[in-house]
Amino acid sequence: MLTETVAGRTYDYSHSVGRGAQTGMGFSNPVAAVLGEDGILYVVNRGSESISNVPWNRTGVGGRICKVTLGSQAGEEEFIGEFSKYGDADGQLIWGVGIVADKQGNLYVTDGWLNRVTVFDKDGDYLRHWSAIEEGSPEGEVNGIAGIAIDADENMYITDGRSHKVRKFTKDGKFLSSWGSLGGGPDQLDSPWGITVDGEGFVYVADFKNHRVQKFTSDGKFVAQFGSPGKHRGQLNYPTGVAVDPDGDVYICDWSENDWEQGRVHIFDKDGKFLTSLSGDAQQLSKWAQMTVDANADYMKRRREVKTTEPEWNFAQPAGVSFDTANNRLVVMDTQRSRLQIYNKSGGYLVPQLNL
């Protein structure tokens, strides 16, 4: 459904951006993004390349960050460039997970393998990195940092999915505090992933294995819960990402709603009332994907031979959401399809009988 209208809000599908690519014009399993200066979106790629020159020979790793503009409609998007690469040297990433920008435009990227935050300037030049492991943490505690968020005072909040905590740092990496422990009760966590801060300073955490999002004060006091376990609209099944728009509406990225290759984005109001769900609407190929098809006659033939392309319209294990406040639109990291899907949010969509 290209247009969803509920409770005075309309989410109107705009277009998709991206295609699968290990380098150059495209993404490789995008997991997070942040909007920087001049309308540039910085996208963290998890990657899918096989690494043969390291002892553990892992797959599903990557360190590439893409710079793109989204455009206002299909065909206007542009690939600006990319920076960083796989590795553990300065300015490199092994397992990029989250990204935020400070007021100067500097970028902070979490690395879930190296357990550190790498800082780049807006051009992608390496500035520094710092450890995201808690000072004085218990001996033997296993760490695996994930999402990152920044508040109005430029403090950083980082989830750790293996120690089941949220840690708070200054943007220079000074440890301030932490909260959370393994469990299913209020203020307990099980493998937290995505995280964001709203305009009032509240912190929202995607509590992955507890199938919910929790809302906290900036010092970790439990405030509210969004969603409950399940596979229906408004229920959560392994939430990975969360975003909050200026109106207080909450967007929760559900990694695997029905089976391994699907997912949804559920939308709640600020009081936790479920509004609607998005499942993906990419009925047309993105500009870059169409370029690939046009360059190979056999690709076009195979696409014309299938009964329907409808399955590829949907999200496939989306891992992150970001709200573009300047343009009032939602950007979904459609991870397994290596693209972004974009929805415009409107309060003036003129279908009176639907705006109830």
C-alpha cells in the first residue's frame, strides 16, 4: 500500500535509493544512517564480502560508509562518495553498526567487533577513536557495542548487546554512567540494539530479544514500554532500530516480522498507541538498480519472465530507521535488499474520511 493514512497522519511512499554493490554506486547491507550538512546522508554498510586474510575468516563484515543525497523523488538521488574500509587500523571498521553527527558535523561510528567509536569529519577524514567499554567493568564481561545516539548536550548513548547495557559517554569518550542488566523486567535488557534520543531528552532502546522498545530518562530510569512480543501489526519480533520525529511519533524497525526475509516498521504515537505498520512499497527499481538492469539485456529478460515482482517490494530484514526532520520523511534501511525506502509524512493529505 503506497499511502497509509491514520489519525491525521499520512505516510506516502516516495522512492527507493540504492542497489547491492561492494564499492562505488550502491550499498552493501546498510544498517544505519545519519543526515549531515548540505543534505548529505551518511550510510553505514555492514557488508557481505568474505574476508580470507584474517584468522576467523568471517563473513557479513564491512567498513564502508557511503555519502549520498536522497533527492525529493525517484531519479534525483546522487552518490557523492565513500570512505573507510575493512580493518582494525585507524579510520577502519570491521563491524560498523551505528552512526551519529555532532553540531560541528563530525561523525561517530560504532564498531561492534572492535568495541570502539571512530570519529570522522564531514569529509570522511579520520580524526580519532575511543573505547566504548565501561571503565571498571567486571572482569570477564563480554562486550559487543551496537547503536549510538546523541543528545542536545552532545552526550553519547551506546547500547551493548552482549553485556545488556546502555553506556553514556561525553563525545570525547569519557565514561559517565551505565544502566541495564540481563532480564525481561522494566529497566532490564536482552541484547539491546538500536537507540535514539527524542527532543525532550528521553532515550529509546530497541530491546531486541525482549521484543519491545523501552523509554528511559537520560540517567536510565524506566519511563514506558512500546510494543509487545508477537508477529502481528503493532507487535514486535526482534526490533533493531528506533527513531522519534519532532511530533513525538515513534518508529520501530522490526527485523523479522514473519519469516527470515521480511520485516516491518511499526509506528506509535508518543503515548504508545499503535498507529500503523509499513511493510515496504518499492514497486519500481531505484535509479541505480535500473541502470544495472538496462546494462544487461539478460537481466531484463529474466525480470519479464517472472510471474510477479511483488515480493521484492517488501522490506527484507530492515535493520535501521532514521527520520529526516528537514524534509519530514522517514528513511528505512532495507538491509538485505541493500537499499533505502523513503516515506514522506504529511498532516494535510486531503482525504477527509481517512483523517479520523
